[in-house]
Amino acid sequence: MTTFLQAALNGDRVHPAAPRSPSAIALAARAAMDAGANSVHVHAFDDAGRETLDGEACGRVLRAIRALCPGHPISLTTSATIIGDPQARLRVVGAWDDLPDLVTANQDEPGIVALCERLLSRGVGIEAGLLTTAAARAFVSSGLAPRCQRVLIEPLDEDPEAAVRHAAAMEDVVLSAGIALPQVHHGYGMACWAVTDRALSRGHGIRTGLEDVIHLPDGTPAVDNADLVAAALRLIRSR
């Protein structure tokens, strides 16, 4: 079975190779795909360089990526860090004309179930983001699982040992509830690689990219997203 590998290209990362314009994001997506990624996760930016969920800005990014990466699935963020008011976010995202293949939907955010329902009704897949065990329990209680495409296990700890413990705890909540969705695991900073290693040992998918980490497993600074994807692919092939 092929291990799923997603590349998270930008987020709010400040890094010379973190792309922000539609053309730069599309080029980074193509390079990540060529390096071995199966999917990309991206954030759109407005003309002032701020993250945005605005439909026009998101549409420009989607069209640019699809022109260079036809047929490859694209995941957009719906993070409440961009639009904090649940109703405002629902209005903005619900009005998208250009739709991504998937969105990440953090399950501990106010209004997330309504947002997921709206997107599901429009044929958009859901990657259920679990950042804490409380989020995992909320996801179980929501009843959304049968209609989601995958679960993202995303511990926020920068300490690798803590991140691995929390990834295991979130996984246990999901599995104990009988949810058998594919899982994709990642961490932040150097903890990303410890979480990745555990995930691979358990047969799960993984995510990497400049949104999550800027160093390779040996601590060397990553050149760009493709460099991180290539490192992750080497880990997959070494199992």
C-alpha cells in the first residue's frame, strides 16, 4: 500500500521559499508533486500579504495550481485564525465559486460543524483536523466522521516526546470510537519528524512542508518544500 504524503506549502510561515502569490504557490505545488507529494495543502493571501479566505483570492490560487498540476488534489485551509467569527467565516467560505477538492477543518473551532456541512453539501471533501484530545472527542461526538475523507492528527507541541504522546492519545480517541478513516499525522518544528516516524511505524499517512517545519530530519535547514517532501519520501522508502 502506498503511503499518503501531503505537502503543506505555506501557512503563516515566514521563509524565503514559503510561497504567497498564486504563481509562486503553483510552482511550489508542482515541485512538491515532482518530489513525491500526493496532495498539497495551501493558504491563500491577499494583495497586502495577509492570509485570506476570500473566494476570489482562493480561486486564483486554485486555478494556478490546477494549471500546473492537473488532476492532483488540493486542500485549502478554513482556519479560524483567519476569520474568527463563525458566522462571518461561514458566509465567506459558503460563497466560494471555485471549490477546492478538500479543506482542513479544525474540529475544536466554533462553528466548524456547520461549515463542514455546508462544504459537504457542495461536494468538498473534509480533512478533520485534530490538534488536541478535546478536539478528537468533539469530532467523535459531531457525527461527521462517516462523511470525512481523512483525519489529520496534528499535535502542537514543539517537544518531540510530548508531540508523540499527544498524537498517540488523539489516535486512541479516534480508534476507540470505531472511526476507521485514513489518518495523516504531522507535528510542528522538529517534533514534526518524531510524529512522522511514529505515524509511519503504524502505517499512517504523513504531512510535511514549510507550514510545519523548516529543517530536515538531521537538523539541516530545508531549501524549500520540495526538499522536505524528498526527505519525507526517503523516510517512507526506508521503512
